[in-house]
Amino acid sequence: MHFTMENGSFALCAIFLELALCWAFAMFVDYTGESIGIVVENDPDRVRGTHPRHHLSSIYYYMFQDVHLTMVVGFGFLGTFLKRYGYSSAVPNLLIAAITLQWATLCQGFFQMQRGKIHVSITNLLHADFATLTTFISFGAVLELTTPIQLIVMVICEVFIFAANEYISLDILKISDVGVSMLVHVFGAYFGLMVSCVLRNNRPEKESVCITPPTPDLFSVMGTIFLWLFWPTLNASLAQGDAQHRAVINTYYSLAASAVVTLAIGLSSFVDKKQQFFTVHIQNSALAGGVAIGTAADMMIHPFGAIIVGSIAGLVSILGMVYLTPGINRKFGIRDPCGIHNLHGLSGLIAAIVGAIAAALATEKNYNYSLYRQFPARTAMGKTLDYWDIQYHVENVQPGLGRSALGQGAYQIAALGTTLAFAVVGGLVTGLILQLPFFNQAGRNAFTDDEP
Amino acid sequence: MHFTMENGSFALCAIFLELALCWAFAMFVDYTGESIGIVVENDPDRVRGTHPRHHLSSIYYYMFQDVHLTMVVGFGFLGTFLKRYGYSSAVPNLLIAAITLQWATLCQGFFQMQRGKIHVSITNLLHADFATLTTFISFGAVLELTTPIQLIVMVICEVFIFAANEYISLDILKISDVGVSMLVHVFGAYFGLMVSCVLRNNRPEKESVCITPPTPDLFSVMGTIFLWLFWPTLNASLAQGDAQHRAVINTYYSLAASAVVTLAIGLSSFVDKKQQFFTVHIQNSALAGGVAIGTAADMMIHPFGAIIVGSIAGLVSILGMVYLTPGINRKFGIRDPCGIHNLHGLSGLIAAIVGAIAAALATEKNYNYSLYRQFPARTAMGKTLDYWDIQYHVENVQPGLGRSALGQGAYQIAALGTTLAFAVVGGLVTGLILQLPFFNQAGRNAFTDDEP
Amino acid sequence: MHFTMENGSFALCAIFLELALCWAFAMFVDYTGESIGIVVENDPDRVRGTHPRHHLSSIYYYMFQDVHLTMVVGFGFLGTFLKRYGYSSAVPNLLIAAITLQWATLCQGFFQMQRGKIHVSITNLLHADFATLTTFISFGAVLELTTPIQLIVMVICEVFIFAANEYISLDILKISDVGVSMLVHVFGAYFGLMVSCVLRNNRPEKESVCITPPTPDLFSVMGTIFLWLFWPTLNASLAQGDAQHRAVINTYYSLAASAVVTLAIGLSSFVDKKQQFFTVHIQNSALAGGVAIGTAADMMIHPFGAIIVGSIAGLVSILGMVYLTPGINRKFGIRDPCGIHNLHGLSGLIAAIVGAIAAALATEKNYNYSLYRQFPARTAMGKTLDYWDIQYHVENVQPGLGRSALGQGAYQIAALGTTLAFAVVGGLVTGLILQLPFFNQAGRNAFTDDEP
């Protein structure tokens, strides 16, 4: 492994960052109710530790463990498919993931602060994992272009912008995106591609790095299969009750359909011609169904709807790989060696559109009163007769905005717009920051050379 | 990877199949109660999403995730031990698993249809996973003999026959087979061997394919260890309450005993003589205890009973490998390169016999009223005094058949008989179908050549 | 694989052991309440199988599955980093793990016997897994020095001494060690090092085995990442309620901090100089934070406390590797090729000290009444006014010893002392037993040669 850092500046930078994070945690972060043994007066369970809600969040815990595993192992594995980055990317990725997890706790907590304190529970760790996943998706586009310090700077910018967009989408626009297809996949893909575009077009010499096409190996296949298996958990981890069941079932069938479509087309058409390059991309296209069902995973789209979405996503992902990627490369000079645009970008766009349509078709007839847990903004406004009716049937319901089905659909599309805006503008700005002389030193490509 | 399909017929076939599956899902499949937000009148939890039963099936969910992972990763890994099929089998296996999961939902649902609709919950996904596991076991016997299209045809036949046999055993004969040792392992092994026998004896040229003996590698060891670790979950995933605890404990000790016996004998006897061929089979024999305890896993056989069963299974698996496999090969021309007969077939037979004995010895004294959840057929018939007594003590109990302990044991053996009959006859018929000129085209061995 | 056992004595030994274990299980081991369907009179849930407590232990079950997986896969993986032991160690390790799991059930049960019976539930399996983990840690120090039979003898001695120390620490000294950093990591590390020291100093010829420095590979990186991800579960698996949440959160941040510190220092300082040897150790140092937070994981040390502990542990682990290990090697002739002293020994000492400090600072103000579940010995003695007050607020509380905060801290340190004493004396005695002519036969190094 040749991870050359001439002057130890990288170590200093990371250690300084860790000290800063530690200070911020000491200032702002503390346990929240579920992890403190508060005695609630008149609580039948007396000590909070035995309170039923703990049960609920224990369930979050198992979800968390699966998501945590998927995030880093799955995407770490996937990252290895570019042979050049194989071993040498895994260890620095772990370092950057460790920074991201802490930084994401602060950024996401910043938008949810109560009385100047960020209260962390296992749910926060779950959300921090999703932030880390976002940066991993972006890595796919920039890994060959950045020094380690640039990567850390990028991660710090990206996570903050990600958290801001997440806050706007979920808390202000009040959209539903259970599988985070918009918030994570669309954002991560376009952010990464924009940074890559800036970095590439500003390189002093117009060198064309010749990337060895990835050779398919057992590790990368195992990575794909692993993600294929855990995607139902990924999409269901933020859902609750009956919505969680739907999220598992829909994702399961969508992934099955996209695997059949992409592998059948892929194996027949390309492998034959010994276009080894494509085989790894085809593998990954099998996952397109998981991304494309993300936003609508817990909605009432029925198993056959999930199969249709998965099939379309698989087809689009393959077509994008063959026709779109070369075009983008020629026009904008954006290279996408990991195919993140086809897997995360395009499939995320499909997810957003499917989600908007499903939201616009959601009625109380289909969902019954769970409608108001699915789309909280559709709950009637407080102090209305409708609200009292809902409150009688649903536990812990909060007054909403009385939004209509079409209104919810429109807001879903609006959230796609803001997400794209944040990703593109944020990516551009981050790319320019990375061009600053301070960050843009020697050590370029330090990550990439695995062979001596 | 050389997966040659000259005319794209394979892709057409798979896509057509996916369309058909999509149509069938649109016609017949929908969510079931647990994944719909139904308002139940007078339900204290009001919205079904917060109903206690959801909790129960959330627990099914974690089971499902583990089983899902085990099924495909575990057996995918295991499949890699035949080096020749290594990489090139993993991707097509994923394709075929994706088809099987959807097709199994339809086949198994067909026997449980209510008013023309198949209602899917996470439990259905779990059962579909077991159907996929059955086909993976059969693959071990036929992988070198079939074209990809033949494999798909085989899977379609096998899953339907499997679902029919499952229905007869569980719903008509009302047997207990919590670890599916009969329904999955015995069925999958003998079905695969019969198909292999037909295909091999009908080959135009009597070529003797020279299979490179599998070389033990870290991947195959990891696969074995992974399965060894997850087998308690596999055997416990369909059990409930106290039976689930017994299933975990019994499987844990049975696996420990079979690992000690097989590895001790194996490492001392064979490796010494540099019979590398055997080392991988010995590894797999360590799993025999998990199969052999399957049927009786949740019965009151006590930890030492589990250790005895595991030890015997390990011994039988090793002896079968040394003495039985060569004999079968000579007599019937059945080759068994993956050793599925020793691991799944013989151990499954042991499981069926142990299960029948344990069932014949089950008394209300040992099991108390949980006896009637373990063996529903032993519940007294409706409108009898005994039934009222049971109903008073056990929640949600249904009237049974008033079967005796010996009667239950006899039915367990009967189910073994029908399973063998279905496997052998079904395998023969499927083998003959695969011989039809339409499926038996060029492309033979297309799966198998990994080296150029 | 060259696992040569000239006379089959190893097989005979293992089989005989299995028979003895089987006899002991038949005599002493049976299911406990949770896995028996007892009818409890006046129990509102009637059959025990539906009793709420089952739910609780179902949660233990998922913990168990994760811990079980981590234990054997994780440490199996980790074991592979010494390339020489790679493949050939995995299979015998499985054999020895299978023996250990059964033997640990007996040893740990021996100290908890009720009316001459050991009652096993899933919690027992979890504890047996921790005993197995202890032996795996010790393996790191002795693997190159022992024959297979010696390894089995060592495991039998070690597990019994481990169980005795566990009983004294938890049941007599009543200390809190949720992440078993003292009981498992400190014990396993120093026990293994003592055995290694005895074996090495008594070798007839003073040969200096030249160990190939481990080459970093994808397998060992995956092992590290896997453990890094599952450590929160490992530390939380024995905790309950709000303590479990704290254990997850603290471990998560501690691991993140230690990964940043060790990888930043490590990548900058050593890899540069092509000291390949260190890279694997640096990888493992990333896990130091998980060990070092172990004892205090479920205490109120706040997220920033966890970050500080993780950072210090990472730093100490790296410094120990550079300065301490060579010194120990020169002075005592103890070689530590796997670096277990830096990862498990030193970090475990930090954990014990942090745990003692946190325990000495614990007040009812911070913990509220959960204090008495965290430190049962601090509960007031029975028949006092304070006890009635606690009993009113906490379910199922037992009278304690009325210990003070400082007293609890002192007992934590005392437990560290007894653990070190048991480990050092036990390791010496075990080392001498292994020197007996009966065990110290030919076959030395039988485990180690992977190449022909």
C-alpha cells in the first residue's frame, strides 16, 4: 500500500479534527430520554428503562446493526470492484467513515437542537449511517482525483449540505422518503459528479488517466449479493408498523425483478462479446430496483407495482450504461468509472417520480388511518372536526397541514427539485473549495496506486 | 466469464418469464392484514399498525433477514467450492434465485389462496426463501450438466412440486418439521440426484467429465463457518415461543457435536494422505448436525439428545462419503461432486427418523399445553371436554384431530415417504422434460468454463 | 493443508472428549423455564410460551446471533492475518470452538447449578460464546507453539479458570463489566502471553522461528471492518433497557475516535516507510476503542467521554506497538505476533480503570433508579427504609449490599487484580501442564505449515 503523506500533514489534520469533534461533543451532545434512566412520575412502568417505548427502539437497534453493517461492508466491498483502489481504499475509507459518523451526528443534530443540546439516541446513529452512505456514493466519482485531505474536506462540506437538505425536505416540505432514494442516492450521485466535473476540468494538465477496467471477481460479486440481500432492511429501517412490512415486501420483489431483467439482458448481450468492463456494472444494475423503489417502498403500490418499478429501473440502468454514460463523458467531461449515475442517479430519479405518483394517489380508503402516519402533512389542521376524528383513531398523532393527495405529490416533486439544486450547487462550491491552493497540494493520486 | 448464449434466447426467455410473473402478481397477489393499516373496530390499539401481533411478525422479520442472508450468501459461498463454477456460477445463481423467489410466492400461495387472492406477508418471503434453498441443494447435483435455460425450467418444475409436497405434509398430514429437514433437505437432495441421473444416462456420448477436485480455500471455509453459525436461526425461524428457544439450543449443541466428530476423524484420517478432495467434504460434514436435528429441533430431546444426534449425523456423513458415494456412483451412474447426498440426503433421513421417534414419545407431561402448539393434530377434536380444557389454557388454539403420540410418529414417517416419492418421481419427470429437444440445445456446459 | 497426526491420537482424544461431554450433558444439563412450556398457575398469559419474558429473551436471541457470528467469523478472519496460519488455522479453530462451546456450558453452569442441574437458556449460549472468544484471544499468542492436542488441553484449562474468575468477579465482587473487557480481554491476553512465555522458554532448542510478517490483504481488512461494525452489539449484548442504549452509543463513538487516531497516525508514519509489518497492527488498533470502552460502555460517561477514551486507547495501542512490544520481547522472551497485548491487554487495562472511575462517580442523581440495576451491590440492604423506596420504584429489585460509589470503584479495581492474578497464575500452570511429556509430543508446528 502506498499511501504517501510526505509531511504528516494528513495525520495532523485528522487529529486536529478529532480534537475539534471531541470539543463539540462535550459542548453540545448528550444522551436522550431513551438512554437515560429518568423516573417519570405516575409512569406505570416506573423506571423508564422498562418502558414499552424502549422496546420500540430496541427494534430500531436491530435495524441499526443491519444498516450499519450494510453501509460500510456493503459499500466497502462495492468500492473494491475498481481493482486499482482495492485494498488501499478500504483502510482510508474506514478512517473517513469514522470522521463522517461523528460529524454527521453534529450536523444533523444541529437542525434538531433543543435548548442548545443535541440529544443522541440509536436513531441518530442510524441517520448518521445514512449520511456516511451518501459520502460513499460520492466517493465513487472522485476517488481517483483527490488527495486524502481533499477527501476529508469534501466529506465535511457534503455532510453539512446533506443535513441541510434533509432538514428542508423532511421537516419543512414534510415529504415521505423512507428508502432515502432522493435524500441519499440522488444527492450523493449528483454531488459527487459535480465535484468530479470541477476537479477534472481544472486539472493543470489535461491528462487522461487510463483506468484499468474493473475485473469481476468473487469479492465484488459477494458485495453485490450482500447488498441485494440487505436492501429490504435498508428501505424498511426508517418505517414503522404496517409501513415497515410493506417496505420489506415491495423492496424484495422490486429487487427480484431488476435482478432478472438486468442479468438476463446483461449476460446475453455483453459478456458474450467479452466486454468484461460491463460485467461489474451489470452486477450493480441488479441493485437498481432497490434504489428505484426507495421513496415509494412503504406506500400501497402492491407487489406487482414493485415488480414493474424494479423491471423499469433495471432496464433504465442498463440503457443508461450503454447510451448515456458515453454521451455525458463526451459532453461534460464527467467520467463515472463506478457507474454511480446509472445506479444511484437515474434510479433515484425514478424513485422520486414513482413516490410522487404513489403519494398523489394515496387515499384514506387505501391506507385507512395509517395514511396520517405515512404522510403527516395530510393530517387535518388542529382544532378541526377531522382532526378530532383522526386523533380518536391514531395514537400520538400531531395536527398536520390538511394537505391534499395531489398537494403531497407536488411537494414530493418539489423536494426532488431542492435536492438536485443542493447537490449541484453544493457540489460546484465544494469542488471549487477543493481547488484552493491550500488543499490542492502534492499527494494527488496518493490513494490510488496499489501496485508498487 | 464465458456465459455464452448464441442467440439471446436465454434473455428472451427470462424477460418473458418476468412479464408472466408480473401479470400473475397483478392478478393474484396482494398485501395481507399485517401490512395493511386496517382499522379493527373495538381494537384497543385502534390502528392495526400498533397491534401487538405486529410485534410478533417484526420478530419474524429479523429471522427473515438472517435466513435470507444465509440462504443466498451461505449457499452461494458453498457453491463456490467447486472451483470450476466459482465466479461464473455466482451471477447466474443470483438470476435464478430472483426468479425462484417470485415463482415460489405464487406456487406456495396457490395452495393457501383465499377467495382467489394470495396474501403476502413477511412469512411468505421466509417460505419463498426456503423454496429457493431447496433448488440450491439440487443445483449441487446438476450444475455441470445443464444449460442455463434447462436450469430455469428445472427450477420452475421443482418449486411447484416442492410446494405441493409442502402442502400435503404440513396441511394434510399435519406433521412437524420446523427445520425443514424433510421438506427441503431430503426433497432437494433426492430431486437433484434423480435429475442428474436422467441427464447423465441420456447423454449422447458417454463422456466422463473429469471434474477437478475442489481445492480448499478460505472462501469455502468461510462459507462453512458462516452456515455453521447461522444454522440455529435457520432451524428456529419457523418456531414460536418456548419451541423457538429449544430449536436454538438443540441446534447449537448438535452442530457442535457434529463438528467435533467429523473434523476430528476427517483431519486425522484423510488429510494425512493428501486426499485433498476430501477436505472440503469434511468441512461440509460439520454441518450434518444442523440438518439431522432439523425435524426434532423444537421437540423435547434435551441437550444431550441433540449431542447424540449431531455425533451420529457427523459419523454417518463421513462414512457415507467414504463407502456409499463410490458405490452409488458405480451402480447408478449418479455422480455427486458436491456431496449433497451425504450432507442433505442422509442427514435428512436421520432427521426424519429422530423426529418421528421424538413425536411418538411426546406427552402432555413433558410439553404441558405447548404440546398442542407443537403438534396441532394432537389437540382434541372440537366440542369435546378435552378440547375445552385445552382451549382454557392455550391462546388461539384450533380444534385438532385428537391424534395419539404414536399416531403422530406414524404420520411423520408417512410424510417422509411422500416426500421421497415426490422427490424421486418429480425428479425423473423433470429430468425427462429437460431432455426435450426444445430445452436440450447447444450451450451445454455454458455455465462451467471459468478459464478461457 | 498439512495437519499431520501420525497415530490418530488426536482423533481419539477429540472423540473421547465428545463422549465425556455427552455424558456430562445427560447428567447435568437441561432446559430452563424459558424453553419449557410450563403452565404457571394464575398466569394471565396461561402458557409460558406467550409470557412477556419470552419476548425479552427473544431480544437476547438476536443479540446472540450477532455475537455468535462476530465471535467466530470475526476472530476467525482476524486470525487469518498471519498468513502462515491462514487456511490451516480456520478448520481446526472451528473444531476447538465446537469443543469450547460445550465445555463452557458445563464450566459456567457448574458455578450456577441449582439442585444439581445446569439450566440452559439462550443467555447461557451467549456466555459460552464469550468464553470461546477468550480462548481465541489467547490463541493469538500460542498458535505457532502448540500441537493440536496441546491446544485442546489449554482450552480445557483456560475455560475452567475463566469461569471461576467470572463467577468471583460478577457474583462475589459484584462488579459491572458489560463489555467483558476485564473478564475476557484482559484475562485472555495475559493468560495467552503467560502460556506462550512458558512454552517458549522451555523449548529444548532455542530456535528462533522466523515468522513471515503478515501481508495486509482484503480478507484481514474485511475482518477488521466487520469487528469494528459489530462491536457496539458485542458491548451491548449483556446490557438491558436504557443501559443497552448507552452501551451502543458509547461504543459507536469510542470506535470512531480510535479509528481516526490510529489510522491517521498509522497511515502517515509507518506505511510511508514501507513497514508493511505494521499496517495490519494499525488496522487492529482501530478496534482498541471498542475494548477500552467495554467496562464503562453502559455507564453515564457521555458521548464526549467515549470519544476521549477511544482516542487514548488508539494512541496507547499504537505507542505500545512501537515501544512496548519490542521491549517485552527482549526482556521476557514473549513474542506477540498478533499484537494481542496492545489490542486486548493494554486496552483492557484502560477499560478497567475507566470503569472504576465511572463507577466511583455514579450517583443516583445521574442514573436515577436505574443505578440499582447498573450496580446491584449499591442497592440498600433488605429491611431498610432506603430499600423499600427503591423497591417501590424499580421492578424485580433484590436487596443489595448498600455499597457506596467509591466502594464500587474499589471493587472494580479489585476485580481487575483478581482477573490479572487468575490469568497470570492460571497461564503459568497451564503452560507447565502443556510441558508434560504426555502432551508435548511430536507434531509440533503441525498447525502452522501451509505450504508443502
